Amino acid sequence: MGSPRIAKSLPLQVAAICYRKRGTTVEFLLVNTNGGNKWTFPKGSPEASLSHSQAAEREAAEEAGALGTIEPRHFHLYIHSKGVFWQPGGVQEFVVKAFLMEIHELRQPDEPMRHPTWVAAEEARQRLAKGREVKYARELETVIDRALERIHFHSEPWGKYPESRNTRAAAHS
């Protein structure tokens, strides 16, 4: 028998997937990374004194100046990387808990150089993919897709679902 594989756990970060509705369109709020060369969601490390959703909400305020309503439970987990393999320290991977946050107000972000920008879903996918390895770009694409599913699911009025034939028949008998 070979030696047992040791699973290495990745450090955790929390992200606020900030959005707003514009008619039937959903827009996402992206910020520049610290280096300024990529787009990302506001995110950071959790704090012992805050729940994970509260920490994500704080990141949205600090990095994007975004204030709103955050869901208390994450809707998705994704893998994110920092760094590049040719620099000291190389690439560090993180598991990111993604929380949906509907934005009601924007103010000046605490962190300069973040340039918070509203973009539609397709533009968000393109900006998030730029300058990233395919693996990480796909992770962020999935975040957008899952967020849209969740936002649309929650905004559908129950009356819109078609009744089954049995329900209609029972109602008329």
C-alpha cells in the first residue's frame, strides 16, 4: 500500500456578489483587484467577530461602497487564485463562499483604485475571464450563472407557474 493522501484544505474567503435589477436585466457590481489589472467581486477573509455573510457585506462596503441586503447563507462555493506561478510565493488558491447582495445605495468606497462598475451579466463574464486562467474564469462564469438562477427564481411571482391539468380539473369539479 502506498502512503495515504493528505487532503490539503484551502484558506477561506467570502465574497459579496452585488447586484441590482434594471427592469428585466440584472447588473453585477465589479471592482478592480488590488493590482488594478483584473475585475473581481468584493471579497476578503472572514473575521472571527462577524458571520461570513457580515464579513462579505463589509467587503462590499469597503471595496465598492455598496450598501444593501445580503442573504445570510452562501449560494455557491468557488475556487479563486491569487498570484502568478513565476513570482515568489507562486499561486495561492482559496475557497470562496459567495453571498448574494442586492444593492440599494452606493457611496465612496473606503479603498481607492477599485473603480466599482455596474455591468450586465454577459459583460461581467467577459471582464471576470480577462487575464485569468480558463479554470478560474469558468469558476467565475458559474458564479454569474448560479446568481442569475437564484435572483430570477426568487423574483418569479408564484402565479406565473402553469397549473397542472389535475389541479385545473379539481378546481372545476
